[in-house]
Amino acid sequence: MNPEFIDINDFRARMETLRRTGMNFLRDIIGMDWGEEGLGAIYSLENTSTGQVLQTAVRCCDREKPSIPTVCDLWSVAELYEREVYDFFGIHFAGHPDMRRLYLRNDWVGHPLRKDYNEDEAINPIRMENEIPEDVQRPYELAEDAEMEISDKLTNKIHGDQYIINIGPQHPATHGVLRFRLALDGEEIRKIDIHCGYIHRGIEKMSEKMTYPQILALTDRLDYLSAHQNRHALCMCIEKAMGIEITDRTQYIRTIMDELQRIDSHLLFLSCAAMDLGAITTFIYGFRDREKILDIFEEVTGGRLIQNYNTIGGVQYDITPDFAKKVKEFCQYQKGKLQEYNDVFTNNIITRKRMIGVGILSYDDAISYGCTGGTGRASGWACDVRKRHPYALYDKVDFKEIIYKNGDCYDRFLVRLDEIVESIHIIEQLIDNIPEGDYKVKTKPIIRIPEGRYSASVEGSRGEFGVFIESKGDKSPYRIKFRPMGLPLVAAMHKILKGAKIADLIAIGATLDYVIPDIDR
Amino acid sequence: MFDFSTITTAIDQFLHSVLPSQAALLVECILVALCAVLAYVMLAIVMIFMERKVCAAFQCRLGPMRVGPWGLLQVFADVFKMLIKEIISIKNSDKVLYNLAPYLVVMSSVLTFSCLPFAKGLQVLDFNIGVFFIMAASSFGVLGILLAGWSSNNKYSMIGAVRSGAQMISYELSIGLCILSIVALSGTMQISELVAAQADGWFIFRGHIPAFVAFIIYLIAGNAETNRAPFDLPEAESELTAGFHTEYSGMHFGFFYVAEFMNLFIVAGIASTLFLGGWTPLHISGFDSFNTIMDYIPGVVWFLGKTFFVIWLLMWVRWTFPRLRIDQVVSLEWKYLVPIGLLNLLIMTLCVVMGWTF
Amino acid sequence: MEMKKPAIKSIPYEEFKDNETLEKLLNELNKERTNVIVGKLDDIINWGRSNSLWSLTFATSCCGIEFMAVGAARYDFARFGFEVTRNSPRQADLIMVAGTITHKMAPVLKRLYDQMAEPKYVVAVGGCAISGGPFKGSYHVLNGVDKILPVDVYIPGCPPRPEAMLYGMMQLQRKVKIENFFGDKNRKHNSNDIPNEPIIVTNVPITPNENSEEQ
């Protein structure tokens, strides 16, 4: 799909019109460096009621001081997306309330995804001194004889005399290395400031130097709990671009694997949510059952957590002869265990008190923040990519999209539990009918994608995972962009956290179910 | 039932016969302190081992297996390690209070521990307001926790300490009410007499409904006093990393760790003393031969058996339940437990006055 | 000169890989033999230390999930005495660097390490922590955690299997067991004299059936 290029002067007016006409879901903002033609961004929009999809693009010719009007008042999620683009491309978004770097350190030199970025280690060495927060003034010396004074002058992001506390980057409840700066009033949270980038590995920049099969290896490490789905998305995108028809057998295998991965991820979600709320036994139960899926993965793909299974044109290896038997055994086993989780955790009075009515995300906010996946569906938004834009075999199988109305922590939790049941249901429809045939079609030894822009998205374990490739016809992409599933969820945090307590932050963080390497890429 | 006071009196007389009375007293004090601390440490080690095995059993795991047979020596390894681990002193902390806090916590729990009647006559402190003393001694443990949080110069510790202050002081009230209803039933505050009064029937049976309600409330409040899940907010692992003892390392942390387990033992010990008859054996009136057999089992076994049963109950709860939120903790106490406790005390008094007890 | 060889229950000494590094370290530490009493005390202390290695809950990415799996029902590292993962660095004995360390994370990791109380050990888990792994060429990735911390054991893999992590932990136990607490040949204190030789875990030997214990 080619985006509609808008002149920078009309850009703001056009986006406002689009927003008014029902383009209420901003899927992604893709920062671009078109070299001589300037810097810019591609906006991927969707109308959630009609399903109409549209891409717009804007270009700014000034490479020294690029500036584009902001859209973060139209779509709330744009606030973080625009900070990301600013961080990577140095494009300033005029009118953005908080134009800071999102991923890299404040003292980072240059904007790495620009084509003219200087990767010299000497410019950006490993800085071992602590980062000075942007809202705290740098320390200054008074005089030779006087003592050094550190001023904690705070800007408006987090107010002065509030109790400021850091959660993360190394904290048991952030599921990785996310960092929140909280301003507290007693136990209540007044403001939250999100710092990402502690696991930013620059996958998108690395990909620009790699061939397509090499990039495949990195997708598994984005969100390791939807490793399979991530790779599925990229393979799908490349296959679409090259016009490769994949066999039915592959489609079956991919769909079953995707769903197994989803169950795996949701079991881990259950475990971690339980642990964050303090129920450690449930954590172990989830892991115990998750091992059964990992056994199946290991037998077929050779990998437990990271499978490296999908490949362009098919899958890496054929399934093992007793794959179907093992999967069916697992499905039976897992169905019985769901009741155990309910008994020990879900129906516990404390769990319900901790989650019901806590951290409510409204329907409109869910769309405005682009919170896809279980979080969106808990708020009543039917955002399942498997239903909206079916891929693989999802238009052939019968399954229910789980939708809850309240959008609180408990609903977010239940959505995932119910989705385990639906995933088992999908697997059971497919597992007996895997057709014979090749598991992989022959592709050319060197894969080149014809010039153009391609995108594909799949329903990952925690939302819509999208891939965007701009190709110039080379072995490696000119620009590749992965839509993170977790970034919109984190963006919505400060909305959800209105009036919450510290303990609620933990419950909300657990049920939003983000994975940090996926946010940071 | 064997009376341990015969042994202690014999030792006392022997010391007095060979030493001047002041010196004899001193030696006795040292002996008693040694025994108490030794028992304290041994029980702590047993408790830690038990906790690991119990939690492993609930979680489909095996728990410690490799250090000694069935991992029996695991806790000793932990203790050795902890003893020689560096104790970090924190910049900008209140040094005196920071170093004092763990000792306060341990002191409080050792003091309370010494009031527990392990068997007839086997008790360090026993005087006519023993129950009152237990409550006083156990409640200054919160001071240690508050000081630990305050003096560490750490924001997590601070929040943990303030939480624990709010929680422990609130739940003290419920414990008091429950103990009061037993005192109303028995008419004494001396611990040895409380236990002796249960020789014919434990208070939980004699006081029937009000005693049972008091027992349940006591277990809930006692669990909160020991800062264990679902009331482990002061050290909520997933919220405040390690809560009030975040900055403590080495044996200072070890003191908090041990004190937590021993407080659990003390809570369970008091529960078994007040409600389950302490060291008195199970007697069912009418079954004389059964009662005689029960009498052959020593009092220490009865006491420890009952106590470890209560501990096991509390561990079951600890490994099953999620954590409460601070406002829920406080509202549970002030909106539910205290009113029910007060009403229960009233009913108990009424029962005693009207003679509706067994 | 006969040396004391660190013993691990149910795995013979010869079956461990990379014994050469261990023996080299042992020789250097034992150049001047300590007397019997101190040696025995050392043994007790090392027995305590090696059997009670509490790790810090530290995970940045994929390896962290496998690390959680090691603690869960099937692999259960509590069996070996690595029972408790502490969330506070002050109370932890070792840091399992599980996952990629980026430029932004490096100072945080260093600070965490500095906050830990002695004796402390570092285990680098997975390709990323060892050398940058698949992200070696990236502009924001630290190529090997040994650039900022003294690493004791490397556990390769992407991510390593839980068995490999258990094996790596046993190697660390062996390393702890040959340390001297008394005397001036204390490895940690004289780190200038004795290089901190890491043990590299390769080809995990098939251990007796204990790894498949499951209820």
C-alpha cells in the first residue's frame, strides 16, 4: 500500500479531518529518512467501525531542523510515538508538550536511524556515569571554598515537593527493565513518567544492514513470548512482497504454532500477574503447565523459548509424527488445569478485591491509545487482527473473539484466561486435518524484495504486531519498522493510573501484560 | 504430667548452696538467657526449613534436596553464609538507629518468646499479668521496623515502614480483644494458670462459638502482626523490592529474617496456649483410658505439635493468598475485625456471666 | 602436591568441563598452604557459601524467562540451595546477568553490582551478556558484560537451557569451594594478583536423572 503524501502545510488540517471522519485508531507512526528528499513520517490509520485502512505520509525537507506538526492531541498514543521518532530521527514535532528522547540517554549524540548517523564508538562510548534526569538541574559549584550544591529544581513534569520514587529499571514487578518515575502523595500516585530504552538494542537499525533471512532471527527476540507470531508477521510480509504462495500444510502448522504460543504467553501472563499480586503458588502452577507447551516446541523446533521456526516460504522443519497426539494430549490436560487456576487464584476474594474496578481503561481511551490485544478487548474494543484482517487460516476456523466491557484489571485478566480456551478450540479444529504436502516452498537463494512499501500484521500474544518494510530492491530493507505491542499499553499507563495506589500500579502493570524488549526493540 | 519446675528448683537450690545469692542469680540469668537464645535459634532454623519444604510441597516442587539428606543442612549453610556476609553501612543514614533497629526487632521477639510455656514449669517468665506482658513486649517490635525504614535513607524502606506502622498498630487491637475474651473466660492473666485451666477442656471447646470466633480473628490479626502474606505489605516483594529491610545486608538482614519466622512461631504459640490448651493433652470427658494414654505424651510434644499445626495453617494461607492493598488492610481491621471482636467480647462476657460455657 | 578437589553431589569431578581453569586458580590460591585449623574453617565457610547462593532478581530479556523457569516446578533450583531470589541487591550473593545489557542499562548494572555485599559473584547468562550475542553490531549494546563486571561463570546459549543454568551454577559452587576466606590469598581482595578466570560452560554433560525430577 502506498501512503497518501500530504504537504506539510496542509498536514495538520488533513489529519484533523481524518480524525473527525472516524479514523480513530492510529496504528503506528513510522519515522522515515528518505535521504535527499528529506525526513518524514508515515502514519498508519484505521477506522475501527468500518475497518477502512489508510496510510498518510508527510515530508520535511529541512534536514538540519526538521519539524512536523504534532497529532498527539488527536490520538493520545501519538505522544510516545512522536517521541520515538524524535529520538531516532531528530524530527521535532511542533506543539508536542514533552519533546524528549524516549529510548536513548539524554546525552546521546545524534539520531541513530538517520542514514547519515555516525556510528563511531568514540562519539557515543559507554557512559558509566548515571544519567541526570531531564527535569533536575545539573549540579553547579558555588565557589572554590564553598561546598558544592546540587539543586533539585524540577520542571512541571513532576512537581517539586512531592515524594518521588523510582520503580525500575531493575524491579521485580516491571517484567523487565522499564522505569517509572512516580510522584506520590502518601500511597497515591499523582504523576507517572515513563522511561524506556533500557533494553533498546537498535534492531531496526541493525536490520538495515542484514539480509532478510538474517533479520528473521531478530524478530524472535523482540517479544520472546510471541516469538512465533512475530516471525510469522515478517515472513508473511516478505512472502506477500515477493508473491510466494505457501502451502496449506505450512498454513496449518503456522496457525497451530501461533495458538500454542498464545497459550504459552497467556500462561506466563497468569503466572506473573499472580506473582505480582503476591500469590507465588499460582506463579509456579502457570510455569508447570507452560513447560508442557515448551516440550512440544522443543520437539518440533529445537528451541524452548526462541524457536526460530518460521522461515520465508514455510517453516524450518516438518512436524514430528506424534505432534498431533502430543498437542491433543496437551489440550486435554490444559482444559482441566484452567479450573485449578480459578479455584486457587481467580475466584479468590482478595484477587477480586485487588482487580475489580481497578485501573479502568475506557473504550474510547483504549482506541485513542491504540491498546490492542487483550487490553483493548477487555475495554470492549473488538480489535482482534485475526477477525479484522484474517490471515493464515483464521477465516476458516470458528472461534469467538473474547470481549469484556468494564476495562478493569479483572476483565483484562479474564480475557486472557478465556483466550486460552479459544486457542485450544482453534487448535482442536486444525490438529486432525493437517494436510499432506511440503512444509516449505523453494525460494531463491538470495532474497530481494521488489521496490515498494509493504506491511503485514498479526495478532501477537498481547496485541497487534505489525511489520512495515520499505524496500529499494536490495537484499536488505531500506527501512524496517516493527509496531510494538507494548508501547501503546505503556502510553496508556498514566491515564489508567488516575488516583491509583502503588499496589494498583503493580496490578495494572501486571494485567496490561507488556514485554519490555518488544517496547524497546 | 511431669513438672519441669522440680528440675529448675533443684538447680536453683544447688546454685544457692554453692554460691552467694547474688552470684547464683547472675549464673541463673546467664543460663536461662543461653537456653532461651539457643532454643530460639534452633526453632528458627526448624521453621525456615519447614517453610521451604511446605512451600515447595504446595508448589509441586521438592525444595532443598542436595545439602545434607533431604536438604536438612540447607538452613545451616544459609546461616554460615549470612554470618560472614558483609554488613554494609549506608551513606547518609542515621547510623545509630540503623544499627539498632534489627536488634530491637529481635529483642522484642526473644522477650515474647520467653513467655511461652513449653511444658509444665518450662517457662522463663511467668507472673500474674503475663498476658499483658506478652502484648507489651511483642508490640515494640514495630518500633524496630519503623526505625529500620526511617534510618535507611531509602524511599522504599520508608514506605514499607509507614505501611507496617499503620498495619501493626491497627492489628494489635484485634489481638488484644481476642486475648481479652479468653481472659474473660478464664478469669486469669497468668499464663501458667491459663494453661492449667484448660486441663479438662481447651478454651476453644469450652468457650464454643465466641472462643472460635476469637481464634479466627486472632489468626488473621496474628498473621498481620508477623507481616506475612496476605499482609506482607511492609516488605511487599513485587512493590517495594524488600520493603523496610531493603538496605540491610548480612546478619542484620538475618535478624529481620529470623525475627519474622520467630514472630510466626510466637503467634502460633500464643494461639495454642490460649485456645488449644498449650501443653495440656487432649482430654475427652468419659473416655478415661484414652485420657490416660494421652497423658503419657509429654507436654513439650503437645505444645510443639499444636504450635506447628497452627504454623502450618498460616503457611498454607501465606502461600495461597495474594496480597492485600494498604487501604484494604486497614479497612479489614477497622471496619470488620474490631467491631466483630468487640461484639465477640460482649458475647463471651455474657456467656461467662450466664454460665453458658462448658 | 595433593589438592582438595571441590566435590559436587552425584557428579564426579572428572565429568565437569574446564577443570583446567579451576585447577589453575586453585594452584594460585594454594601456593602458600594455610594451616590446618584455618583450612578447616575455610572449608566450613565455603560449604556455607557455596550451598547458599542467593541470586538477585535481575533479568533484562529472554534469558530472564528461562531463569524464572529454573526456579519453577520442573527445574526447581531450590534443590541446590539457590532457594531465594532476593529483590534487594544488599541481600543477594550473586547476580545472574540474564539478557542484553545496553548502553543505558550499563551504569545501572554497575551500580547494582556495587550495591551488593561481599562476597559477590557474577554469572553471565546467554550470548548477549557474554559478547553481545546476536546484537553485537548494534550501536546501543554492550558487547559483553565482562567489560564492566568481573564475571565468574559464563553460560552460553540463546537463551541457555535451564539445565545449562543449573550446570553453570554448580560450576560457580565449585569455584566458591576453593576460595580462601582467611589469609592474604583471598581471591576477591587480591584481584590484582590473581586474574578472575571465568569458567566457560560448554557441552553440558548429561547429569543423573535428578534434572527430570517432577511431581
